Amino acid sequence: MSALEILKAPRPAAANCAASAIVPGMSLKSAAPRRAMRQRKSEQVNARLIERLKAGDQDALEAIFNLYSVKLYNVALRILGDAADTEEVIQDVFWTAYRKAKSFQGNSQFSTWLYRLTVNAALGKIRRSKKNKEVEYEEFLPKFQNDGHHAVRPVVDWSDTLDEKYTQREVQDLLARALDQLKPLDKSVVVLSDLEGLCDKDIAAAVGLTVSAVKTRLHRARLFLRGKLSVQLGYSAA
Amino acid sequence: MAKPKRSSTRTTDKTCDQVTALVLGYLTDNLSASVRREFEHHLTICPDCVSFLNTYKKTTAVTKSVKQGDIPTHVRDNILTFLRKRIRRIGMLVIYILTQSVT
């Protein structure tokens, strides 16, 4: 894509916080008005379920499990990379949600609260297991000369050739391996942003960072992933 | 005679390093109009940064396309069984405590 085409191409809008929260059974690609209507309906259902959960209703817990378990399972699995650990984490998350439902004040979306429980549980598990497989980012980040120009020129545009060289499945496997090498907190930010479609504010609430720190980590993680893909294709990460 | 006013569309030259740091803000439409103008001006004169931006966008697109799996049935059943057992145990404990306090 040329510079002119880039400038003419529409930039993706920043994720809208309200729209990015989990709406059970909803695809993020749905039309906006329908999405807003379904979200309102879903919030009403949620509010009733949360009240019942706070009262210790087991059926409410199971209903909430049915609504959110797939999303939370995928988040935990991406962060942990291990099915057995993920099962333990999700078990803990729903048990904690049941026991501590009364501590949910409604200051954030209920789904954000669940994401927070999931990320905390997953990061805690990684800390305890000391199985951290993260690598140094530096080797895969872009590098610049003293005058601010790219250190390795020309920068190769492989954006169109990636799909020609690899099948979609292979590309996803490459990326999954690269994701696995991110620092756990960075991985959590990328998973919540790019896989779950949460806005920066909700991610910040879920991982306990400022919005600015979320942006910094997201950008650095993407630079690392880009570098890994570049090297995989035989080009410089710089 | 009055001095001619500086054009408000005047751009300063950003380096590739500075442009790279602004990529996320550019793609999420979070740059001020003047910074965006400088960013876009740099793209018109720097093919390396155009390539960089394209590969950054492609990386993000690939990440967003990663497939989400379903929760395996046996995992789902294990978790639900665990939760039901725990809740039952709490219920029995509450009944026990209430009985003890009455007697």
C-alpha cells in the first residue's frame, strides 16, 4: 500500500468502552444499533443475575458461568498457554465471583470485573509456577540511527506477502508462539485489546494499570510481535 | 506593513523514530490535528515508514484474527461439578452453625 493509499484509507476507530464489554452471544461485528439494543437488554439481565448472585443463588452462578465462561476461558488460556492451569484458574474465578459478589459495587461493567478476576488469577498462577517463558524484547524491536532514521533500510513491507507464504492456520500458529513469549502483563493487555476488543479504559480497569500504561504496553508488545513476524519471514526486525 | 502570518498548516519534520512512537495514536485516531499532519507528511517522504506502518497494521490484524476456541465439555463439567460441591458444602456448614447456635 502506498503512502497516498494509507492516507486515504479510513483509520479504525478506537474501541468504544460501552460497546466493547462482553455481551453474551454477540459478535463484535454486529451492526451498531442492534448491538446497543442487545447490550441494554443484556445489562438488564445481568443486573438481575448479579443481585441473585449476591444473594447466594446457585442457579444465578450457573447462568453467569454459561454466559461468560467461554470468553474467560479463552483469555486465561492465551495468558497461561496451558489447559490444566486454565481449568484451575477458571474454577477459581467463578468460585471467587460467587463468594465475593457482594464486593462488586457496579463501578465498572460486571464483565470487566470478571476479566479482572481472570487476569489476576492467571498472573498469580504464572508468578507462583515460575514457568515464565518470556524473552528479551530488544532484539525484535525497531532500531534507529542517531539521526532518527531506520537503522536497517529499506524496511521491507511484507504485509501482502505474509498470506502468500503461509496459510491462515500457519500465520495464527506463528503469532500464537510469539504471543506466548510476551511478558505476562503485556500478553494480558494484547489479549484483552486485540482478541477481546476491549477499550483501553476497560483494559486498564481489568489489569490494574493506567490508560497511558496500557497504551505503552500495547504498542511495545505489538512492536515485538511485528519483529517476530519479520524475522520469521527472513527480514530484519529493525 | 504587517508581517505575513505563518501558515497554520506548516509542518515540522518528524524522524522515523518519532513517527514509530506515534503509530498507535495514529491508528486509534488519538493524535492532535497538527501532529497527525506531521505524521502524514512524514509518510509522503519516507517509504520505510510506510512499510513499517503497513507491517504494524498487518500484525495487529493477524492478532485480531486469532481464533477463539470453545471450552471443552469435560472442563466445563469439571468446573460446574466443583462449584456445585462447594456451594453444597457451604450450605451444610450454614445449617450446622445455625443448629449449634439454637441448641
